[in-house]
Amino acid sequence: MRKRVDFLSIQNCGRRLPTQHFLLVHRASPGPTARLGITVTRKIGGAVIRNRIKRSVREAFRRVRLGLPPVDLVVIARRGCGGLTPTEVAGELAPALERLATVEP
């Protein structure tokens, strides 16, 4: 997802799945596959840190994408996630994404 309207509509009327460093907001997707949007604010850190988090989240999503129902998913980074390694990000998001695969959107 790339449009602000999509992000806002999901954040306003989607279901929330919190983790320690991330908040996952999801709703049913009109398309055939799962879509991902990522929000990382400047409060998290500089551009290098924000982009590292986004790459890590994208990779974690890619690994489980085929097992997900058609949902629109927005991952919002919380404070404190700037120091996480890609392995730690994937380890934290994997259970939430698996739970999302079993929950009706």
C-alpha cells in the first residue's frame, strides 16, 4: 500500500494486534492477496534506522505472505524498536502474523 487514504482507513476501522515493539492493524482486503503498509516515525530514529526497520518488517512479511488470508495490514513501529536486529524483528512479528492467519479479518 502506498496511498495515505488506504493507511488511514485501515487504522481507523481495522482490528489491532499489539506486540512489544509493533502494532499490527488489519482488515479484510478487496484484492486476492495480503498487502502490507509500514509506518515508522522520526521518533524511532534517523533515516538509516527507519529504513532498516522497514526492510526487516518487509522480509518477515514476505516469509509468511502465502499463508495469510487476503488482508490489508499496516505495521506501526513503536518506540524502542530502533535497536532490534532483523532476526529479532522477524521473531517478534512471526507469532502475530501466524495468529493473523488463523483470525477472521
